[in-house]
Amino acid sequence: MSVVLQVEGLKKKYGNLEALKGISFQVEEGEIFALIGPNGAGKTTALRIIATLLSPSGGKVTFLQHDLKKEPDKIREKISYLPEEAGAYRNLKGMDYLKFMANFYASTNKEREEFIESAKAIADLGERINDKVGTYSKGMTRKILLARALMTKPVLAILDEPTSGLDVINALEVREIIKKHVREGTSVLLSSHNMLEIEFLSDRVAMIDRGMILDSGTPQDLKEKYNAKNLEEVFRSSLQ
């Protein structure tokens, strides 16, 4: 597999606080790669830098041979980013929200219509797509936001806590949407503190704590390495 994203020695400081202390990892074509760890570990900071929303204090990020510092516009063309705290316009109908967002990405009317139809299929809200977003459940809102992030078929989708706060059924549906788009060619970089969920979703994971990567590999390899039953036990052992 070819490497889509290469992160080398990535650092980020906020004054005297080192949020990232030189982390390195790569995301390969057609895989789901997860950064897992507790809140405040540095996951969101890393994702925001890769999404070109924050400037790194050190290190290098390369996406499809484009250097993040030198060519951020080239990177933005082929990625999408869904933050954990993302929200949709509550007074817009779901379909109107998708149409509004499609205008930002499409270069032609034909492409705009393709994006809208793709997003409608991803959200799969039936007739509720014509209701105001403010009437949606958290699960429905998350699905329409995920549809916005995936409708352009990005090379890399960056998803921060994509199932945070969702019930079991909605979380399962969101995971299936992510898996489907990976099968269709999108690579995914996501973050989560839910290690048990990520164990079943991701091809490879990197465990991060206090701005440092403790270990990385496939969930199965890590469980075997630490003689653990699940990734939560792996994470606890990696701290020792």
C-alpha cells in the first residue's frame, strides 16, 4: 500500500505547555488509522494540525507528497475534517444544509448535485432530511455531519471522536458508514478515547498520552505483544 499521510516528529507548544512532543506515524491508502488515548492526550491537536487549522511548532507533515507548511491549500483540496464539537445550522432543513455545504466544495452545478445526492445517501435520514436540523436527535445530527464530511469522497477523512455521545445503534451505523467509504477508497484518520470501539473499527492504532505515542500497530499485534485481552489493557500496560 502507498502512504497517504506521513507525520514525522510533530510538535506543538502552547506557551510552556507541550501538547505534542514529537509524534510520528503514517496512514496508508485504504486504511483506518486511529489515535487513541485519554482526553487531553494530544489527539485533537494532532488532527487539527493535519487538517491545516493549527500550525505545528516542529516536525513535518506530508500528504500525497505535499508539505503541510509549504502547500496547505493543496492538502485542503483532498481532505475533509469533522471535529468532535461540530454542529449544523439548526434552523436549516437537513437537505438545505447539505445544499449549502455543497456550494463550498463543488466547482460545477453537476458536481454540486452529485455531492448532494451522495450526502443524502450517506445520511440515510429518509423523509426526515426535509425537517429542520434542530429537531434531529444527536445520532441524526452526527450522520448528517458525517455525510457533509464524506460527500466529496476525500482522499483522507479526519474524524475527531466520530461516535462520541451516541447510543449503541447510532454508533454502529456511523462505524458502518466509515467502513463503507474506506472500501470505496477513502483513507481515515480518527481519534477516540473509546479503545474498545476502536479495536473493532481500525486497521492500525497509535496509543497516545501526554503528547507522546506509547506504541502502535494492529490491535491484534498489540494485544499479543502485551498479552492483553483488549486495547484498554494494552494501554494500561504501555504506561508501565
